[in-house]
Amino acid sequence: MRQAGVDPENVHGDGAGATIFAAYGGPSMNPTLRGPEMMEIVPYGNGPLQVGDVVFFLPPGSDRPVVHRVVRVMPEGIFTRGDNNSREDEFLLRLEHIQGRVVAAWRGRKRRKIAGGFRGCWTMYWLHRRRLLDRGLSPFLHPLYHALSRRGRIAKWLPASLRPRVVVFRVKGEDQQLLMLRERVIGRYDKRTRQWRILRPFRLLLDEKTLLGWNE
């Protein structure tokens, strides 16, 4: 089960009941959250927890924070799931496990709202349907997609403003290479496999030969 990569050493707040800011990274909440982003987390206080909320919590028996969406609230506990996961989390939460709701994500000075409640439920429903559709069409579209991306012909006609660029971030003393299209992260380099992982359909905008020199 994939979980959101929240760095416990990069969580900051101004005191009890105050807004919390935490760095996000990882695949489980894509595309709702994408690293590297800073999450803005507001404690619930006396407000109601709702299905559809994106919550910041400590799983039972763990000291590593996780960010997932609330999918069910039952008498036996609170069920959660990452937007990019196909299954619910194996653990059940209680209210005391939840530290707050993610209301926004920051990239630099740009703030983006994160839907919760009723709007969050629609987001969750749409992402689930899109994942099912993608799974059904993938065997037919993947060969064509990869054939077009390997030729790189679309990329040659793009203006400079629409061409992705490689940006290097320093995280915990290590370089992390991201592929960005304007302000959006569309890919990242996996040092373990030595391959670029690029979101669809953005591979069509690339001439992959230009990426090879970054990691040789």
C-alpha cells in the first residue's frame, strides 16, 4: 500500500490549535497532492470531520505522519485511502489520531485549495472512475502513446514556453531531479531504476534524448 511521504522532520506549527505546515512527497495522493509541496493543515477543533476530507494523521502504533482522504466514518472507526490507491488503508483511525485537515497546498508563493467534504467526495469519485477507465484503455493506447513519444516529433514543434525543463532540488543532502512544465511537476528521476517517471500525456512533449545527459 502506497502512503503519502510526509517528512516528520519538516512539520511546523505555531502551537496548540494553530495551523500546521508540512512537506509532502510521494505517490499515494497524486494528483491531489504532488511533491515537492508544502501542505497547509488546519486542526478540526470543534468542527465536524466529513467524508471527503484530506486529513493529516498518525496511524495507530506509528510515529510517521500520513495524509490520506476520509472515505467512510463508521462506529468502529474512520476509514481512509490515498487518492492514487485502489484499496483502503488497513488500519482504522479514531478522532485522536487525526491532527487536522489539509486545506491548501503551497508551491513557492502559489496557494492551491484542497477540496474536502462534499466537493472532496466528487474528487474522490472522479479519480476512481478515471483510474478504472485508464486501466481499461491502457492495453490499447499504450503502444501508440509510447511509439509517438519515442519519435519526439511533437516536441520539435513546441514553443520554448511549453517545453518541460529539468529542475534539481536539494533534499536532505541529496539532489532530486524533477521534470517541470511551468509550475507543474510532470515527472521525476528514479535513482533506483535509473529511469524517468513521467506523467501521461506529457511524454509526448519531450525528446527523451535530451534527458539522457542529466544522468550519465
